[in-house]
Amino acid sequence: MKMNEVPPIERPREKLIHYGPEKLSLTELLAILLRSGKKGENVVELANKIIKKYGRDKLPHLTFHDLQGYNGLGPAKACEIVACFELGKRLLKDKKAELYLKPEDVFGQLKDIRDNKKEHFMILYLDTRNQEIKKETISIGSLNASLVHPREVFEPAVRNTAAQIIIAHNHPSGDTNPSTEDIHISRRLVEAGKIMGIEVIDHVIVAKDNYFSFKEKGLL
């Protein structure tokens, strides 16, 4: 099937625009780099054959000469693929994902808000290995349920394919004991997480020199 015969919303470029790159398969991402196929083979089919030939693990390490020898890839396409993977490797060099195994790990990573004079409500989005995918501030100011809606918390989780989350916020007063509102918000998000299939593994309240973990205290 030619690409112009494929429904627009199913074409790689259109899917990326509407749903984001994380929703595309490896084949579709490579197809966007290739831009066009060859006679008798559309761009997605060409991308799929390249991945099958070289394997997904070897693909980022292929040289220009490796790719130029493949039928359907000219010098321009080969250069673009090699350049794309080299750019990714350079940008990700020495980048380490934060690992959260205990509340002390959360406390250590929230130095920027621990003694802030305003409350910052944050979510740490994690993969199945407790590694951070993304950290996002949901609200700033006095914490209440109207500001912390499950939709605002879990929409980024779905977008970033997070498996679990940690709730975190600071208490400017220095007293890390949870308020009634803190407990209410935690329970609400835990229940929403169960529906979404995304586990809330802790709620950590931090101050300048100490923290309070809902998980440690059996409140989750």
C-alpha cells in the first residue's frame, strides 16, 4: 500500500503530531527519518526491513557505509540516520536516571523546594524499575484538593508511560506532619491510580532538614 492510500491519522508523521513520539513504534520513528520508500515498498515497509536486517540493538551503531549498502538508502538518507543516532548518543552521554528506592532518595532530590516559602506540589513519574522518567510541578501555593486534580497528576503519567508515581511536596513551616488535606489528597490520588493502573508508591512531605513518608507510616 502506498502511503497516500494510508488513512492520514495512521501515517507516522501525523501520528507523531497528534499523539507524541512516545506513541510511535521504532519502525514508525525510523520511517519519519527516511521520509520516503522505494519503488514497490512504502516508507514504513522499508523501515521495518532495515530494522529486521540489522536489529534494534545494532541500529544505533551502524556507520554510513553500513547503511549506504542497503537497497533503498542513498547517501542522504544514510547520513541522516547516522547523524540522528550520534546526536542522541551525545545528548544522553553521562545522563543518569534518578533511582528512588526509599524516601531519603526523594528528600535528596528535592533540595530546590525543601526550604521554599511556598508549597510546591510535585509528582515524580517512574518506570517499573523505580527510575525517574519525569519530574513535574503540579501546583504552587496553599495545597488543596481543587488545585490537585487527578487529571493533572495522571495525564503526564499516561503521556510518559509511567508505571508508578511518587507524590511530594514541601511544608514551609518546617513541620512535616501531614495535614488533613494532605491525607485526603493522598487517598484520592491512590484511588485514581488504582483505576488508571498506575501505582502511587509514596507521598513524601519535605522540609529543610527532615521528611515524612506516608509509606513508612502506613498511611498509603
